[in-house]
Amino acid sequence: MVNKVVPHEELNLATKDWLKKSSRMRRCRSRWRKEVCRNFSKMDLGQALDYEAHAIGICVNSEDRVEGFKAFLEKREPNFLGK
């Protein structure tokens, strides 16, 4: 998975920044991202898209999504519980 291209000498800093941001993400989203990456190589395109839709559905209906939206509106850091 690639989300940014940086010069080689900036790679460590960019990686640390990305990990810092990822650790603040909703746990559901983070957990499913890992799961999807692990399994995509074993699927054809149709299966992969179905699997991704399933993962998105779970995260969209999570309590963490509600908490993230409330925290954004209240201009505070979210308190994600992984639910």
C-alpha cells in the first residue's frame, strides 16, 4: 500500500509520521486495513471488492465512527474504544 512518495532520505521520518497518525485512527479502521491487506493477495478482484465493502460496512456502523464524528464537531481528540 502506498499513500505517499518521498525521497529515500526522508523515508524514516515520513514512516514515523504516518505511524503516529495511524495510531490515532479508529481501531476498527486500523484493524480492518491490516486484515484487508493480508487477504487481498489471495482473492480475485470481485472477492476483494466484496471483502472491502464488508469491512467498510462494519466500520461505518461502529461506535468509534460516532465518537470520531462527535470529537470532530466538539474540536477534541477522539477516545476510540475499538467498538
